[in-house]
Amino acid sequence: MALLDITALDAFYGDFQALFGLDLTVGRGETLAIIGANGAGKSTLLKTITGLIPARREAVRFDGEPIGGLPAADIMRRGIAMVPEGRKLFPSLTVEENLLVGGWGRKGSGRWSLAALYELFPILGARRNSPGTALSGGQQQMVAIGRALISNPSLLLCDEISLGLAPIVIRDVYACLPSIRAEGTAIVLVEQDIVQALAVADRVVCLQEGRATLEGRPAELSREAIQHAYFGD
Ligand code: ATP
């Protein structure tokens, strides 16, 4: 049984339909990249999974249970955490406080304690008492990832973690992914940076105007097929 099983998912903003009958699975421990141009529906997909946009209950199953349209806090408690686009740190809180916020509402312990996060991102340990907004873009992205991890999710959703960062900084941010995968955490990586996405993903799905236009393992997909799925004719 897949960890996340999405079936015939539609999503709307008022009358505007953003996703059309999407089918998609994520296996336990799998890293799935979702690629697609601006407006393809990538963020909408993540928002329906996390309960920020309504969905039919049966359209999203997690760990065998239907969760579509449940309140976001409920979904998080079940083990799904999101790194939102644009990081969205709390400006008045320190790095450490921003990290701790992610653990609220989740009971029990797990691999990702504060100490473990500071091992994963040593720079955050060094700057634990700085306001989150005093950090560089890459460091803020690390805080956003840590804040999601501290809830010890079995599924981590990442919305464009490379956005607005220089290539060398993207490499630093992406460097945390192998350690997260090694814990058996499944990852959904939404990316416009196709090269990054293909380098780390077990499988890739391309969205175009709310529909999946391509699915496969990176090694099986030709450049032409990806270009066609990404941009259309
Ligand atoms: P981006 O990389 O720009 O974030 P995306 O693939 O994540 O693109 P979405 O943000 O999911 O795309 O948007 C999908 C479609 O839904 C787009 O046509 C977008 O204009 C529309 N949309 C997104 N948010 C809203 C909203 N709050 N109200 C109305 N339409 C929206």
C-alpha cells in the first residue's frame, strides 16, 4: 500500500478549476519530484494534501485512511509536514523558536529533536538565538525545513526549496535530503528547477495546467519527453 494515494483529485479556487482528476502515489520512503511551469498546479496539489484547499475525502488517502479536506492540524498530526513556498518564518521569533513551533501539536518523540536538527544544519545551532529574519535566504530555508522535520513526519512536502537561492546555496540546502531519506521519510519535492529535481528524485511527475502529463524514473525520461510534458506543444 502506498503511503499517499491520490485518486481523481479535483481542486478549485471558486469557479476556477486548478487540478483535473489527478492520480498520484507516493511510496513509503520514496522521493517524488513534481515539476511543471508556473501555474501548473504544483502548489495547489500540496495545499490540497495538507488541507489548506478543500478536497473530496476519498481523493486523498494517507496511510490507508481517507484525509481529503480534513482540517490542516489533523492532517499534520497524522504525519504530514510542509515546507511552504517562501519559507514563511515568524519574524519576531528566534531561529530556535521558529524550529520549536513546528513541534506543537505533535506528541511523542522521534529522530528530529532540536539537537539532531543542529547536527543536520550546524549553522542553525550557531545562530539559534538570532531572529529568523537575520539569516541569509539559504539559512532561512534550512529553518523552514527543520521546522517541518521537528514534527517527525512520515511525509515531507517541500514547495520550491530552491526558489530565489544562488546555485551554491541550493546545493547546501539540498545536501540535507539524503539524511532525511535515510530515516525512511517520504519526500514530495515541488520544483521548477528540473535539474535539481531529477538529480535527487526516485520518480518524477510533470504537471501541466492541472493534469499529469508525464510520470517515470529520471533515468527513463528523455530530455525531449520532459520538455514536451513541461511546456506542451
Ligand atoms: P507556481 O510555481 O507559480 O507556484 P504552481 O504550479 O504551484 O505555480 P499553482 O500556484 O498551484 O501553480 O496555481 C495553479 C493555478 O491556480 C494557476 O492558474 C493559478 O493562477 C491558480 N491559482 C493559484 N492560487 C489561486 C488563488 N488563491 N485564487 C485563484 N486562483 C489561484
